[in-house]
Amino acid sequence: MSNLDRAPVPSVCGGRGFVVAEPVRELLSPRHVKLGESTEVRRLLPNLGRRMIGAWAFVDHYGPDDIADEPGMQVPPHPHIGLQTVSWLHEGEVLHRDSTGSRQTIGPRQLGLMTSGRAISHSEESPRPHARHLHGAQLWVALPDEHRHTDPKFEYHPDLPTVTATGLTATVLLGSLDGSVSPGTTYTPIVGADLALRRGTEARLPLEPDFEYGVLAMSGEVHVDGVPVLPGSMLYLGCGRSELPLRAESDAGFMLLGGEPFAEELIMWWNFVGRTQAEIEQAREDWMKGSRFGEVKGYDGLPLPAPELSTVPLKPRGWVR
Ligand code: MN
């Protein structure tokens, strides 16, 4: 998905100054953002008090929406630099097309992983016909400096490894959990796992003490380290944990996101992750004049124009808590 915000505010992220070194329980409220006509998403990252969790730099949760009589998701071709996008569904499907020639329908608990590298463009839409309900998350992973100019590519992994225990199924979408390793390409030490817990289940998830973590609740009611986390909100957990106590008050679905704290400072604006304002301006200009980002074939509609970019220089201080 794209950041369709027509007046995006630049956001300065990363750097170890933002990271909480010890375990914390910090509840993040979503910001409600309208995407086009019919879709509203809950944005958890970047958040007023928290920019990143490891290399995870952007988290939107959407649905469950009844789209039986709606077009559903309709995100026209738009560009990305400096990141990976993760499409993750609990219900419904999304048809992905990109400038490397990919055309792939992604279903529930299948991984659509797009590495933009230096430049890519893509579209995302609900196929026709489509399932009645659409429920998922759109996530971005920032690429480290040494890999951010890599070639663009798209990976589709329909069969991901799972970790199971009584009442618990964890699907590993990125990195590893309890010895199970995702086939998705990663560029920093990171983990992304989807968890389904049956009502009444108590579990302890093994964690890496050097990682920082957060939990995004998607359905049901889960208590994370004793804190109830309701769908559409996120609990930031800090670093320094070797396990995470979970309890499901009802059948619950949620995501565990974590990683080694992202040491580089970066600038996010619209669909771009860069290091300098000049780089962001150049990417915007290249997109608007139709160069560098290739072409998305087959999407029924015009590409998305970039919003205006303020010429006021970005000031990192003041954006951080
Ligand atoms: Mn996108």
C-alpha cells in the first residue's frame, strides 16, 4: 500500500537515541488515516512518541472491512525508495503489480515482500471478484545504507514456517522465531511473526534480549505482559527481554514485530525513505517526470502524483520526544 496522505509530514527516524534499552510497556494509539474513497487505516508507526521498532518504520492496520459491494483496495502505481514493503492479510486478497513485471495475488498469511532498493513502483488492488472481507496490515522495513541502492525485487512466499504449541500458531514472516526461519530476504537482524492464540491460552514467546519489540493487535483480546491490547493498537516493549508472556481472553490474532535497534538516522517522506532532503527531492522529481521508477503494467488507472514537498529544511530536533 501507499502512503496516500496528500499532505505528508517529513518524519525523521532511527538512531539509537530513540530506543528504550530496558523492558517497557508503552501503549501506542493509532492515527486514523483515510486512503482514497472507501478505506480508512489505523497508522501505528510512525507514531507521535515512537518512530521505529528495529528496522520496522511504517505500520498500518486496516479492516476487517466488508467490501462485498465496494471496489476495496485501489492503490494506483506509486514509487518507493530505500525500503521493503510487507503485505500481510488475515482476510481477503490483494493483487500486486510492480515495475519489475510482477503480478501476484496475495492471500491470508502469505508473504508479499517487495524490496524497492534504489527505485521501484507498484500498485495494489482488490481483485475482481474478491472476498467479502478485507483485513490486513501494511508494513515497511527500512533498508540499511549498505543495501538501500540494491536492485528492486519482489518475493512471494505462500508457505511460511510455523511454530505451534497448544492453542498457539505462530507464522514466521521475516527473520526467525524459536528456530523457525522465514525464507523472506532481510537486510538487518529483524523478526516479524503472526500469532493466533485460542481463547484461554497462555504462552511465553522466546525473544532476543538485544532486539526491541512491539505487538500489533489485529483481532480479539490479547494480554501482552499483562497489558490488554485491543485491535488496532500497538504495545511497544523496549529491549532486554528473553521472553514475552501472552494470554488470550478471546481468540486473538496479532503480530510480533522486532529487530536490532536501527542505528542510522533516516528521513521518511511520502513513500520514500532516504538520508537527506536532496535525495527525497530528487526521488520526487524523478517520479513526477516519469523516469527511474519504471512502469507498472496492467493497472486500470493513472499513477499517483506526488504531493508537494515543502522547501523548508527538515529539522530532526523537534520531531522527537
Ligand atoms: Mn506502496
